[in-house]
Amino acid sequence: MRPRALVLTALLTSLALAFNIAEGLLPLPLPGVKLGAANVFALVALVLMGPRSAFSVTLLRVLLAWLVSANWFAFLCSLAGGLLATAVMVFVYVNYKSEFSLPWVSVAGAWAFNAGQVAVVALMVRDARMLFYAVPLLLIGTATGWVVGKLAEMLCQRVKKIERMDYR
Amino acid sequence: MQQKAGTTNLTKNRIKPAVLLALAAVLVLAALAARVVFSDRKTEQVERDAYKLGTVVRISVYGQNRRSLDKAADDALERGITRLENEFSVNIASSEISRINSASRGGRQITVGGVPYDTGYLVGRALEIARETGGAFDPTVYPIVKLWGIGTDHARVPSDAQIADARSRISFGDVTVLKTNGTYEIKIGSRSRRQMALDLGGIAKGYVADVLAEMLRKDGIKCALIDLGGNIYVIGEAPQGRPWKLGIQHPHKPRGEYFGTVDVEDTSVVTSGPYERFFVKNGVRYHHIFDPQTGRPARSDLESVTIVSRVSANADALCTALFVMGFDKSAAFLAKHRDIQALLVRSDRTVFVTKGLESVFRLSDPSMKQETLK
Amino acid sequence: MKRGDRTMLILTVALFAVCLLMLGGHFFFAERDDLTAVISQNGRVLRTIRLKGAKAEEFTVKCAGGGWNRIRVADGKICMADANCPDRDCVKRGLLGTAGDSSVCLPHRLEIRLSGTPDVDGATY
């Protein structure tokens, strides 16, 4: 990986981690479940560097978050949600880039993220009623996802303008 | 697919595998999590109710393996409560205490040998507490207890002469416990003091709770609640993974209604008050907590005493002692023994808590005030 | 707006609608004060009484050996009004009116237990 790509990946990972920790402070009815604003950085990585970087950022972020919090429950939730979110965003962006603007790609990622988390929680406590929490979570996740997606879009446009991008 | 300058070859062929890989990873994860967490994770509950020690006794144990829970609970009931009741009860003619008391009727300074461990130990401990509390708790108070008969159908107000006579037979200083060759020997009475009698009623429930807790712990139980007629011992945390929340009996409301709660784990909570047992004659209420000095129900400015301690025997005995001592002496006692945690309800409806309970006690009766003891 | 974006927007609105429906359903079907008292003897359920709005009544439950307990229902609460067991612990328990409350007469193997989870795990007395 070229040094610039490395640096950018590291930067995005740490930003994602910071966002992750920050959202952890928000009170949510389910433990270990997050809104998923951190996923936007995987999206930025996806746009600027490609799917592999997107997955790297996500995986690294989830691992680091686990090291920091020592909460294995949250780790499993974030891992499932993060991978699912990144996969969905990659799928949508790569195949339908022209039909979806970044904010909505981010929303799709947020939906996948929350769905993944809630599925893990429901499995762990063996209670399907947990799945009902998905609805309000998805709704709030939509708003968060859209906002950070918009920010990502603006960020990417600015970066592209600066350097006729090729970070690969 | 048109390739723009500077973009890598992101064809669908390379994306699908990545996406599929991610999805597969998620599924594997979910399966692993399910396996790790699923099996045997459900907490089982086993409860045993019994009528022992003259009251309702309930043992609740929680854990993973139902069979071991059953065994632990049954063991505790049989080898714990029943066995000890048969040793301690003044109402069972064949108990150790009854044996000592009837021997004591024989004359002055009697020595009773062959006393088994639990009885010997408990009498010794009771005497220690009597010394520590200046006699406010006194295991030799039985002559007075028997005289008044509170809690039985022949409860009555004795004459002053009868009270004086019974009082003359109360003296914890005239009882000694000696350990010889694995069993205990109890010396009771003296040249000037005869026909003394022991009553472990004020400490027995606590001791039984301690023994039960030890038995359950040895059986590997990490989560349990023992309720011996309101004398509670909790092991570990509540099954939901938080401290046990226990209500403290309200001195003026019916049983089951509490004036506050404490959040505790691995400890015992015992409450005592004059409202538990009493009879009324000519408009006067005579309750069951006697003042060994006067031979009459203790006249105290306290309405309820609660002790929180890992040793339930101590909690049980100290409850009685502090009530007899009254507020001022109790506060002084607690200031001196900082390891004892207590809640004192004074007659002006103020609840005094020791520092250690400040953060875990929550007052729920708005008509009462709360203060912390210095 | 791009085509895909529009799809997402529609999905979001649908999500919102589902959310509203769920909320409404929750409030409408919430367990309305369904406090029930279950009276059982020897582990066998004798009667179940829905306490809210229950008409005042008193009845006696007998058990083998001449034991009896008098149960009273009034003002949405239930209690053991009287009994001929030795300690009358069950009577001393007083009124049962909060979720999870219970009163047990062990000698007569009779228990009244209210539905729901109690506020406290146990209580001293």
C-alpha cells in the first residue's frame, strides 16, 4: 500500500474509532448497540481507495474499539454490524454509483449496521422480541446515516478537487 | 464497463466475492456467538419453602444446573436448618439448650459437657456480644422471656416480685464456655446464682443463616437468597446481574410493606422491632424485646433497628442489643465499631444510616427523614 | 434526485410509518392494570382473581386437619383476613396490592401470589 493510502487508512480508522467511542456515550435501550455514525469513514475509504480499504478501516476500527472498551458484547455487535454495513455500502456504491448519492449509500450502510447489531443481540439473549428495537433504531440510524453521509460527500468532493485523487 | 482514469478495475466480479465473504463472516460470527452463549445460559431457579424455627423459611438458589441446585437446597434444609433447630430450640425438649437449662435447674454452678460444636460456639459468641454491648443483648434472659410468655397464648404481665426473681437469674457473666477435646463444656450458674437458663432465640436465626450460606457456597452456589422469617442472607448478586434489592420492614405498616430499600450483595440484613411480637393489656403494649436490666420490655426511643453484616449471627444479636440501648448509646456503639452497618429508625420518624449504607439505602416513605450517623 | 435515492426515501418514509404504527399499537394494547391474584393450595391453583374492579368478597379455604384461612378481596387488594394456623404469619402479611406481592400460609400450604415482578427481591421483618 502506498504511504499516502496507509496514512489515510490510519486517519480514517482513528476517526471511526473516535466516533464509535463518542456514540457509545449515548444512552440506548440496548447495551453495546451503537448508531453507526462511524461507518461513514469506511464509506470515505471506499470512495477514495476502494473496497479493500473500506473493509480494513471497518475491521481495524472494530478491533481497536474492543481493545479500548473490553466489552465483548459490543465487539460482536459492532463486528457483525460493521461488516454487514461495509458489505452493503460496497455493493451499492460499486454497482449503482450513478443511482445513489453518498448520503443514501450511508443510510443503506446504517440500516445494515443496525440490523446486524440487533440480530446479534436477539440471538444472544434468545429473545426475538429484541428485533422490535430494530424499528426505532433504524429510524434514528437513517437520520444519523444521512447526515454523516452528506458530510462524507462534501469531504470527498473537496479531497477530489484538491488532488485529482489516486490514493491507491 | 467504462474505466475512468485513476480508478482500479472494480468489476462486479471482484465485488461479489468480497460482499459474500463479508456476509459469510457475519454468519459465522453469529453462529459462534450463539454457540458460546446459547447452551446452558438460562438461569434456573429453585425454591424451597418450609416451616422451621417457628416461622416461614424460604431458600431460593439460582444457577445453571437444576439438579445441583435441587441438591444444594435440600441439603441446606435438612442438614442445616433442621439439625440446628434440634440443637438450639428452647421449645424442643431434646435440644442441647433444653438439656443445659434442665441441668441448670438442678442447683448452683452446673457444668454440662459433651456440648456439640454449633451450640458451644454459638453460646460463646452470644456471651461475647453480651460483653461487647454491656449486657444489652443477653443470652441468659430466658427466665424473663418464659415469665412473660409473649408470643404464646399465656402472655401476661407478671408481678413485680416475679420479675425481680426472674431478673436475679440473669447474668451472662456467670456462664462460661470451655473447649475440651473436640466438644464444649458449659458452666452455668454460680454460688449465688442458681437456676439460670439460656435462650439463643435472639441469635439463632442469624447463625443458621451463616451456616446455610456456607453450605450453599461449598456446594458451588454463587447466587442465592435465604429468608429465615425475615432474616435475610444473600449470596452473590441477584440473577439479573445487579445487587439484590431488599425492602426494610416499616415499623408502622403491615408485614411486607417497607420504608426503604438497600442494594446489597454477599451479606445479611436483619431488622428487629417491637412491632414483631407483643400483646396489649389495658391499653398498654408489651413487646418481646426485653431489657435484661429491668426485666421488662425495653423502653427505647428506637422503633426499628436494621443491621447489615456479612455475619448474620452478629446482625441478629446486635439488632436486639441496639434496640435495648436506645438511640444515643447505639450511635456511640456504631461510632466505635465502624465495620458494623446499620439503619436506626428513631421515634421521631428519622432514619439514621451509617456511612457505609448511605449510597445503597433509598428511603421510600416520604413521611420519614434521613440522616447520616457521624 | 437520483433514482436510487428516491427508492431510499420511499423506504425511509415506510420505516417511519411502521414506527408510528408500532408506537400506536403499543399504547393501545398495553397491559392495562392486569393485576391478578392467584390462590393456590398444595401447588394447585384454586382461583384466579382479577383485582382491578373486582367486587368485594370474602371466602374461606379449608385444608385437611381442620385448618382454615379466610381470604378477603376489597378495593383492588387481597389479603388473608384470618386463619387458625399457629403463628398467623399469613395474616400478619397484610394487604397484597402491588405486583409480585405474596402471602404464604405454610402450615395450610396455601398461597396468594400476585402477577408481575415485585419491586424488591426480598424484604426483612
